[in-house]
Amino acid sequence: MWEYGKDNTLICHVSGFHPPDISIQLLKNGVEIPDAKQTDLAFEQGWQFHLTKSVGFTPASGEEYTCRVRHLKNMKTYTWGELLV
């Protein structure tokens, strides 16, 4: 959990997928956050992969932060924000 007004890091880690056709977006209020860093695609046992994307941010009340993952044609969204506190 984060504290409003203090520097933090938003991290989205995705693992256990195959094939490696994947993209991760980190969003603030539905807009992609610039300057996010992404690890190299890493290989696990059993033909599975993992990938992590992160970005520094300072949370504020009323904002919503989202990790949007597209794997092949499937899209999943994970959201953090005031409503989940």
C-alpha cells in the first residue's frame, strides 16, 4: 500500500505465459505513464516466460493506477486506487 504524496514505484510483474507475444502498459487515470522501465523478457522452465515493468510515481487522492496486459489477443487490466483502499 502506498502513502499519498510520497514517492513510490508502480510495478507490474507478469509470469507463466507462452508464447512471448505480450505487452504491458502502466497507466495513471487511463493515460500511459511515461518513462516506465521494462526488464528483458526472461525464460523459465517449461517454455514459460516472465516480464516486469515499473515506473516511479507520487500517488495522490482520487487517482487511479492501472496495469494493462495484452497477451496475444487477450487483455487484462488490474487497477489500484482510492476505491480499493
